Amino acid sequence: MFKRLTSSHLAILLAGATIVGCTADQALIVSPRLGGGAPPLGVVSDPAGAPVHPVQRQVALLQDRSWSFDVGPAGTTVKDGPTGLTIDVPAGAVASTTHITVIALKGAPLAYRFEPHGLQFVVPVRLTQSLRGLKVVSPLGVPHLFGGYFAADSLASDAATGEARVCEILPLRIDIKAQAALLDIRHFSGYTVASAERDSSLVER
């Protein structure tokens, strides 16, 4: 689990946090401050992409895992337990019924491909990735994570260093209570969650 927060730690976190919900359902949402280990946010100018270190699954996927669903203008929310991913398509994101396919890419690095490739959303779609069972560093109880967009069908990574390349760096937020990363996207292709920290340690449960 995340490290236990002291009062001083909590004060630091609240500086970049937003509390949503009410009473017992309150959630502490934090935008992690990224250190020197993270590339600048935005589209990467280097054609080769920016080097990032995707977070690793505790148990690597032996093969791609895919699932599909239909969504209309009213929106929908779909959760996949084995991968820890929830997809929230809000009302108005698509103009007509659309068939969506999600592929969790095989291997230890956390990476997904979404189809149809290039699908644009009028309203951002939210990806919520559970951090349970992933290997992350959590300074002051909050992992320094960010999103990465890649255009290829797969995310190639170096087996020795864990380094991969992405063409856009995206901000995300951390739900401390739910132990999850929240990433809002406006189009479909490939996405990963990467760490600004070089080392990793298992998020224990």
C-alpha cells in the first residue's frame, strides 16, 4: 500500500490536491509533482520519442488481453478486473454508437492499445488504472507518475533498462484513497503509465 502519511506529508500533498465527493465517499486527488526524471509535458519534438520507464506489473501478462464494448451518446463505464483498468466514456464523448476494443499488451510494462485507432472524443475519456499489484516508488506516499502516448501497435521496451519511447507526455492525477492513476485522453491509440523515478518497489497489499 502507499506509505502511511504523516501530518506534515499531508500538508505538502494538499498543496496540489483536490478533494471530490462528500462524507465517507471523499477522495483525495493529487497531481504529482514530477522531478528531473520525467520529460516535459506535451508532444515530443524528437522523432525517436522521449525515453520513459513504464511502471511494471507484478505479474507479467503472458499474452495480450483484449475486450470490447459498445458505447453511445449516453456514455458508459467499463471495468476490467484482471488488468485493473476502468474506462469511463462520459455522455457526449461520441455522437453515435461506437464499438471499442481495448488491448492490454503482453509483458510486464503497463501498456494498452485502444481501437478504433484515431477515434476522437468530443469530451475526454477517463482511464483509471489501479496501482495495486504494480511496481512503483511512492515518495511521501504518492508515486511520481505521468502518462505516455505511443502511436505504434505495441510499446517496445528495453528488457535490461525497462526504457521505452513515447511521442507525447501527459499529466495524470493520483486518487490516494483508491490507489489509482487517472488519465484523461481525447483520442485513441496506445497509452502507458510511466514513473519519474528510476527505481521501483512493489505496491504491497
